[in-house]
Amino acid sequence: MKFKRNERIGGIVKILSDSPNKIFTLSYFTQKFNAAKSTISEDILIVKNVFEKLNLGKVITIAGAAGGVKYIPKVSREDAKELLNELCEQINDPERILPGKFLYLIDLIYSPQIVSKVGKLFASYIDYSEADCVVTIETKGIPLALATANAMNLPLVIIRKNTKISEGSSLSINYVSASKEKIQTMSLPRKSLKEGSKVILIDDFMRGGGTLKGMEDLMKEFKADVVGKGVLISTDTPQEKLVEGCISLLRLIRIENDSVETIPNEDVIM
């Protein structure tokens, strides 16, 4: 079957965007669309130019026998600012304030449309070129980390708060949760992570950094190297966190009984 140029381009865009950071050879597309390599090369050039003009990410061509083309998700600062401002507008609703000055965020964190964009944001600002996997802790961090892992084309590893027999032997550590101010336990099945892996930690919320510090300590037990960290929201207080080098997309300035204020992180939108 022969395809018209607009049909091939539509197919190439769909294939690349569905599998970010995966290399597709020119031969794959020539067989898929029954077209010559020179024709496919011209199609890819058009796709590349369109993606760049619309700030939809980068389409990179890789030379050599093992080369091909891949799509790298990137979010422009303008689009990042728009997304984060929209999130702040929703989060700043006083109706989200829960007893104990917690925020109700489940509807946002479990929204496929939102977490997909957040995952691409993390992929835009965290260097994952040498990473082997994305690591998070259950439960609310899972959707964000899964979207991030998808954008980075990396596997996801989930730290448990309780061990599960079906996952085999696990390594557990105790950590101090800054938000709950008590000692808790986190566990990771030994088969989940190879020793010496390079990992990226993703979570939904950071107050004092106790949970992320616990995740870092657990990674040390696996002799894993943490090469990046990201959270959706971090509080301005306490100012001193237990971890360093963590990218936060939003800052929680204050939360009172009847008002809450979050703003985009200037480092992301400026």
C-alpha cells in the first residue's frame, strides 16, 4: 500500500510521540510506509521543523548503522508557565484545605492530562541522559513518576511502605517523615533495582525533605547513584531541606485555615 506524504507525516508524528526517546531506524519507516529512505528522510525533516516551530519537543536524527530518529519531549518556558499558572489557580482554591493544613490534590495528581504534561516538564528540566530508571514511593507519587518515566522512556521502580510477599525479599529502612513527624518504614524488593543503577527520584510533595532523604538512603543500600530529583510542590518552610538539588515545579508559600498560596517556581518559568 502506498501512502501520501501527509499520511506518512501523520503516522511518523504519532509513532514518535507515542514512544519518546526510542530510536526508530529509517528502515522501520520505509517498511511501514512502503517508501524509499530518501522520501522518509524528507518526511522526517518536515516533522522536525514543525516540532521546533511549535515548541513540541525535539526530533533528533542519529547517524550510523545503529542510527535513526527519536523524539525528545521538551516543554517551552512559555508552555511551562501557562501549565503551572493553571495548576496554581486550581490549588489556591480554599476548598482544597484539609484539617491539619493539608491540601487535597488527588484529582490533579490522578488526572492523565495533567500528569502527562508534568512528566514532560520533569523530562525537560532533569538530565536523564545516564539514568537507568525512575524511582518513587507509593501512593500519590506513582502517577507523576509513571508519566515522567514515560517521557524519559525509562522503567519505573516503586518503593513500598509495606512489604508484599508476592515481590520476594525486600530491603527496608526507617526514615523520619517531616510532615507526620514520626518514624516510618519504606521497603524495596531486592529484584526491583540492580546495584549500581543511576536513578531519578520523583515525588508529589516535599515539606522538610524527610521522605526524599529516606529514598536517597534506601538507594545507598542498593549502591545506586541518584542523578536527579523532582517534586510537584515544595513548601517554603522550613527553608532548610534534608535534601539538595531537588527540582520543584511549584512553591507553597503559605496555607492558612481559609486561604492557600502556591506559585510557579521561578527557576522553571524564568
